[in-house]
Amino acid sequence: MIVMKCPECGKKVVWDDFQPTDIRCPGCGKDLNVHACLKKNIELRELTQGKRIRHCSRCNGIVSRRWFTRCPHCGYWLFGPVSFHGNWPFFLTLAFIYLMFTLYYVIYIR
């Protein structure tokens, strides 16, 4: 048994194993995706067994951790409360390494 919430009107619909998988919201008539709700329910159970639920700071989706990971929902890189899109973390790390080698060259080699 799964409780689904309609994205249009917000009405909750209860689905069990004896109902068909193609159901409509009784409030607005929008088709509800049972498979997506089942997948979300399983994901929520796997992530919350004995742990805290962590959410993405950008899209509020459920993530396994908040540091040094990519959100599976929005694709942003998460570094605690800060989020970056695309290749910004890679370029920032590359710039930091370049500055460290430059500093090493200036101090010790020259």
C-alpha cells in the first residue's frame, strides 16, 4: 500500500496491490505514475534505515549525503550548503592546484 500525492491538486490517493497501475487522481483527473511513486518509496526506505534524511539544498530532493556528491534529481554538485552546476568544482580544483605549484616554484625553486 502506497500513499501518493497528486502534483496538481495535492490530494492524497491510496494505492494497493489489487488496483491497476494506471490510476487517475479523483480530484483533478490527472494520471498518476505508480511506478515512480514505488521507486521513490524504495529509495526513501533505503536512505532512511537508521539514518537521517538529507535533502539537496537546491531542489530539495533526497540525497545519500550532503558533501562531495552530485544530486541525482537536479545534477548539481553538493558541498554542504553550497551547490555548483556543471564542471565548476573541477575547474576550481584545477585552479587551486595551479596556484599551489606556482607558490611552490616562487618560494623554493626560484
